[in-house]
Amino acid sequence: MAEVLENIAIYHSKNLIEKSQNGDEHAYGKLVGLWYKRIYNFSLKYFGDHDLAMEVTQQTFIVVFQKIGMLRDIDQFRFWLYKIALNHCRIEDRRHKKKKWFSIFVHDNDSVLESGIGNPEAEYQKKEKVEMIAELLKQLPDEQKTVMIMKEFEGMKFREIADVLNISENTAKSRLYYGLKALKKMLEKSELNYKI
């Protein structure tokens, strides 16, 4: 279902991109409306901090507004957008290196607690596990963390991740593999002994 919605957004975006490139601010506003939540969620998962995610999202769409006329291949919009967002995530990460992470899912309670509704103990355990994974995720190298967020949380294909990061698909797969392996090892060592 998510892939169908993604394809609809991409199809609808093409027309809006063309209009935005011709200076149509109303079309640009609609384009932002289509992609804002995805870029915000990507940034939130990268940082686990609402304020930093908002800052990155706003900076991303400022750059998109300024440079959309330079985008030659409209089919590359999604990759171009994620590259801009990732670049701003890295800039903010360098600026706020000492800030603590909070749960990357705090603002996404519907999906996190969906299966535990009506069962407070199940809700608490699921939330606790998610927060632990978020805390451990920040310990991964940036390359592994980025691929993991794009693949596991954003649902991107390896080909798409490779395009955004300018790496081969095999490198993307390798980074995910080692990231998952490291995360699993950390989880197994934790006192709660969760499995992924």
C-alpha cells in the first residue's frame, strides 16, 4: 500500500514540479504538501529530535524552492530531494553532535502502538523496545545508520538508496547488513535481551 501511495505522489509531483519550475508558487506549495511529511519523518528518524527534524525539513524545502529550476530530470526529483535532506541532516548533525537522542518514534504513536492498543503492558513493552532501538541506532556509524533509516523506515529500494548516496547497490546492501548485525549484537547484550 505504501508503494502505491508513493507512486501516486511521484506521478502527481511531476506536474507540480514543471509548474514550480515555471514560477508557480501555488504548485510549489502543493509539492511541499506532498513531500513535507516524508522528509520530516526521514529527518526525525535520523536525529530523533523534533526541533532538528523541523529545521532540516525547512532548510530542505528552502533549497528546493531556490534550485528547482536547475533540476533537469524530473524523474530524479525524489532522489534529489532526499540528497538535499541528507546533506542538511549531516550539517545539523555536525552542529549538534552533543545533543541527546530521544525516541525516533515518539510522534508516530499510531504505528508504534497499533498492535498493543487496549493492553497497557504490551504498549509499554513495545514503546520501551522502540526507544531502546532508537538509542542503539545512534551508536552505528553514520553510513550504516543512514542506509538503515532509508531501507527499514522509509521503505526505499537498494537501487534508490544507492542513487541518493552515490554508492553501489552492493555497498548499500553491505552497510545495511553490517548495521543490522551490529544492532542485533547490541540488543542481545542489552539487559532486556530483545531480538530483531
